[in-house]
Amino acid sequence: MEEPWDFEFFSRIADSCLSFLSEFVDDWLANDMRVCIFKILLSWLIVSLVAIHFAWKVYGNTVNDMYYRQGTGQNGGTPDTAPHLSGWESKAGDAPKTHRD
């Protein structure tokens, strides 16, 4: 039988999250090399995501229109079937093939 989730379980989760955050803040405020590298990489990631967002706002419709297939047919401008091919190509006089068990 399952034991109900009690207050102790949520208390342990809250304590572990709080301890992780306090260690993270302590490391963040320290001025050692790995924190500086982390700050540089985090800022680079944020700047890149913001730049991608603004570029997509400006050029998104243009890019979408370049790759959107115009025209009629199954693949944009291509016809539904090739006009010179029938469904099953066969030599004249051959009987159509059927599937037999």
C-alpha cells in the first residue's frame, strides 16, 4: 500500500532546494575563475537568444516565404502525376499482373 506524501517529504525537497540556492549564491558572489567563466557563458547565451529572437521578428516572414512552395500540385509547382506515365507501365499486349495467394 502506498504511503501518503506527508509534510516531511515536502520539507526535505524545500530544504534541498534552499541549500542548493544558498550554495549557488555563495559561489556567484565569489570572484574565482569558474564563476567568471560561467557568467561570461551565461551572458553569451542570453545575448545570442535575444539576437535570434529579434532576427526572427525582422526576417522570419522573408525566410518563411523563401521556403514556402508556391503554385498548385502536390509539391508546390510540380504536377500531380507525370503526363507521359500511366499507372503501371507495361508492354503492349501484356496482361495486367494480379496478386495471387
